[in-house]
Amino acid sequence: MEISANGLRAIYTAVKTAFNNGRGSYTPLWPQLATLVPSTTGTETYAWLGQFPRLKEWLGERQVQKMALHDYSLKNKKYESTVGIPRDSIEDDQYGVYMPLMEEMGYAAESHPDEMLFALMASGFATLCYDGQNFFDTDHPVKDPETGKDVSVANMQAGSGDAWFVLDTRRPLKPFIFQRRRDYSIESKTDGGSSDRVFMADEYIYGCDGRGNWGFGFWQQAFASKAALNDANFDAAIKAMMSIKSDEGRPLGIMPNLLVVGPSNRAAAKKVVDAENKAQGESNTNYKAVELLVVPWLP
């Protein structure tokens, strides 16, 4: 085809269509696990983390709950992917062979939040959250209402295996945060022969980019273990989560509903929560106790 402004616009339309088709072919997992926070600036601060609102009987004046301010912030980062279509391929009407690549770019854009979220989850043993402790830790400070002193609360089990996670994702506020500053989109640099890239490399550039970040929400809604994934350790994780109390000493009502594992723990997880009966034929008391989610971005 003759390279012209109209021809390049037609190719760009085809590229965007392929990109959007690729995005539509993937169903993201992050909405189950993360709260979407639209961002309007370079860095967002989550001073409200750590406060679980509660209702109490109204006697006299309203009792304003003092919010413990935390200096937990997320700085937006930029992510991109760029490909080039050789000028020769456009001149020879062969640019169509690049459309599957553009679809794959769209798929990558739609799955990127999941990839980043599960990488964040795996890093939780060594990454700080709002209370100054690692997100998965044995020493989260929770105030004892009787003594007024902090006591240590754990949301993890130690071990040497690949990590698995139990989450409470039913609440409006999820265990993780997806801070989105700019959604993923695709753009072109196809300004005829005047483009530096066309002049120097003889190719037309198409690039996808987005801006945002991922962070930790409430550690109380997540439990991680590197111990063996078996009935005893799973039961201990559920009990620990459901026993967590607020600084006022009230149960937080944590109700785990999701077990997240990587491929290495898939078989063990299915034995724990997906098998109706155990090996000896007795009923499995944890059958369908939680939903199982196996993801490729965990070990």
C-alpha cells in the first residue's frame, strides 16, 4: 500500500481494534482481592488505614472515633510496552501479520495488574505496610483495651515451603490496593517520514502505557503461610484470622473466603478444600470452606 496519512490512520485503527480485542480476552482477577483507588496526583497517602469503623448505641452526643494517622503512601509508576512495524511490511501490505502481536499487547495490558498484585502479595513477608511491620508478620501491634499496651498479633505461619494465602475479600475494602492514575491505552507514532524513528530505523512505532501502583490494605484480612498446606495448618490460619480483634477489643468479624496458591501448591489445596472426602473415606470438614484460586504468578 502507498504510505499516506489516511493509510496510516487505517492501520492505527486496526491496531487499536486488535489491542482492545486482546484486552477483552482476559478476565482480571484483581477486583476480587484489591480495592480500586482512582489517583489524581503523583503520590497518594492512606492515612485512614488501620481504622475499622463500627456502630454503637447512640447515647448522648456522637462519639467521634479518633483516627490513628499512618504515613503509608504509594507513588505512581509508569509501565510501557512498545513494538514497531517495519515500513517495508506496510508498503507490501503485510502489516496484518502483526495484529496478533497487538492483541497480545492488549492481553498483557489487561493482565498486568494481576501480575503486579500477586508479585506484591509474594513480597509481603519482607515489605512494610501501614503499621510499620511487614504485611505478613508475627508482630503486628494491636492495643489491649484493658492494659492500654500493644500486644503482638500474627497473620502468618513460618515454614520453608512455597507460600499460600487465605483472604477475606467480602468487604468493600479489600486486603490490597490498586491505585490507578492512568488506564492502559495504545498510541502511535506514525507521522509519515518526518518521524525520527521512521527516518533512522524505517519502522512505525505503537506503544501501550499506563500509570499506577499497588499496595497493602488491611493486614487483618490476609494470612500467609510457608508451612505445609494441610488440614491442620489451614484450620490454624482460619482460626487466627477469625480471632483478630480491634484496638477496642471487639472481634473484627473477619470471615476468610479465598485460598490463593501458586501451581506448586495446587494439588495440596484441592485436597484441603476441593475434595469432598478424605483418603480414608471420611468427610472433609473443609470441603468448599473457601473458594480456591490458583495463579501462575506465585511459586
